[in-house]
Amino acid sequence: MKKFMSVLLATGVITSAFVFAACNNTNDGDNQKQESSVASSAPSSVKNETQTSEKSVAEISVNDSVPAITSQQLSELTNTISEYQEVPEFKSKSEVVNAKSITEKAKITIVPDNSGKTYTSLVMGQIENAANAAGFNKVDIKETDGTPSSLSDALNSSIKQKSNISVIFGDVNKDTIVTAIETVQANGIEVVSSGCAGVKQNDHFVDNTMPVNYQLAGKLMADWTLVKNNGKVNALAVNNADSVLSNTLYSGFADEFKKYVSTATGYCTTVNGSSTEVGNGFSSKIKKALQDDTNIDYIIVFDDSMISDAVSAVEQSNSKAKIISSGGSKEAFDMVQSGNIEMLVAHSYEWIGYATVDYALRVMSGSKLPDEQDVPFRIVTSDIIKKELENDETDSDGFYQICFGAAFVDGYSHLWGLDE
């Protein structure tokens, strides 16, 4: 059996801190420039008692008229939970493209939100590996510090490099670099956004946004609490109001929660924080919410950078509440393994790297763009971690191969015409 800690330290390859900026339109699958700004997918909440940022999600208001969840519905949700506890299958339905003909003389520029972030750094490595596998002549991963000037300089460098496509990854507010985006586009280089939005949510100003069903991750978190508490849930949602991704996860949770919970069977109080508050007093706000309401059963964390704050708040308040989260940072998996987190909805760094390159290839070739890019989620618990490590008979270098398998690598190789 492999030691879990050493595997994660070596690879850290299951996703994390999903981080992001202004998103909104509908991804219609073409290469038309998307011009809308942020808004329509902002979630709605229950009792939004702690406003910590000017940017905020609305309330999740449960409805008196919602009937009590039935045993059949609970059974269906239980089956869904069980399905997502299994190793994901590669399910992309995109058409095969000839990667060699697309990439033979092509250059791709990747502009990350902040090269100093562990998550970002790890994903950049996976995108580079996937781009090399696809045969790009030049893969240019830029170094940025997250400031608009750094991001703009990195993006503008694609003009000098004569790149064929530029990909902006992660938590980048496109409003702050719109001049650079438009300058690059004016030089005939398409700009794609990745790692930032759910389905039917596209960054404005860029040409295309890779759609990943992050709303599903939020839905699975709601399903988990409903199944574990037989449909009666008093929840505390911990959300990063600065992050469109966190808000997107929250919206998926809110829609599912409102579907099954009425005022007779539960509620959800929301604590909104900002990125600057993480590790800087935010735990005290969560703690206060727990002290004000000792009936809270579950704490749902939508940005895994806020997990430590939630765990600290539970310990300080002696709360009975259990924590679940989305993400997949090393810290998150350590917390799952130790029992501080009951469940994590995670996805693979390597998979999102391949998915990002796949999307770029389709944009470059003018192929039909998918309404949803294949980036699956897996529900991870301490029992699942233990079982997978005990049963692993491979000599895999990373936990992602144990948790997510490696079939998707062959799947993308086939989609790129590299197995012929």
C-alpha cells in the first residue's frame, strides 16, 4: 500500500481551489466572440447573515410548499452518490480531430492567474504535458504574479511569440486586462478561458470559454447532506463571494437544496467571505454562525482555501456540524484522511489539463465545441481513500491514477487521432 501523504506530496494531482473571475453567457459551441458580462448565474441563498464582501450571492430561500422528500427520492439520491463514488469513466462525445495537422507548426501560450499558487503551478505542468502529447511545436507557459500588468504582459507576449492561440487559466478578472485581450485578438490570435466557469457561463471579452459542469459538484454536495440526514438538513454554506467558481458551485447546491428542503425540514445559512479574509479572521465569522445556531448539521465549503477556517471554527465552537467541501488540494485530502472533512468532491489536475488542450485544439481547427467539456467529479471519503490505496497494485506516481484512473489519457489520444 502506498503512503497517502507521500503520494500527495509528490503529485497533488486532484484539483483544488477553483478560482476565478467574471463569467456569464451561454456557450453555444461556435467560435463567435463572447461579449456579455457577469451575472445571471449568481446563486440564491437562505439566511445570508454574514456579508463580508460587496460581491455577494443572494439568499437560498426554501419554500413552505416543498413536499417532504420521499423514500423513493432518497433512494435515487443515494444511487447518485454511489455512482459518483466510483472511478469516473471517460465519456467525451466530441468528434475526432487530427491533432498532428493542427499542432505541427503551432504555438500555444498559457497565461495562469498566478504562478505562485500551488494549484495553478500543478495544473500548468499538466497542461504543458498534454500540449506536448498533442504535438504543439511550442508550449509557452508564462509566469505571472496575478496583477493586471503581469497578466497583460504575459498575454501580449503571445503576439511577439506569434502564437496561434492563447489560453487564460483560472482566477483572472478579464475586465482588468481587456485591452491586452483585444490587442491579442486584433493580431489574429484567439483567446480562450479555462478553469473558470460552469456550463452556460462564459467569460466576456474572450473568444471562447471551456465549459465544465461545476454546478454538478454543488448538486452532489447537497445530495450528500440530504442522504446522510434523511432529507432534513440545517446547513451552513461557506462561500467565497469573490470567486465566480465558488458562486457557481454554490448555485448548483442552492438549486438542489431548494428542490427538496422546505421550512419544515431545514434551512441554509450563508456566510460569504472574500479571498483576502481567508486565514485572516474568517474563521471567527464561521464560529459565530455556529455559536448562534447550534442546530447546524453540515458546513458546506465551496472554496477549499476556506477549509482550514471552517475546521478551526468547528473546533473552537465545539460544534457537532460535519464539513464537506469541493476541491482537492493536499490540505483537503489530508483533512479527509484525518476525518476533519467527511466528504470531498474532487477532480483530477491531469484530466483538466488534457481537457483544456482538447478544447484549444477544437477552437483552432474550427471543430464543433462541446456544450460541456468532459471533466468528471468523484466523491472522496476517508474509507474510499483507504480502500483505493490498499487495492492499488500499480506503480503509479500519483494519487490521481488511483482515484481517477488513466483511461482518459488513452481517450484523448484517440480523440486527437494519435492512436491510428
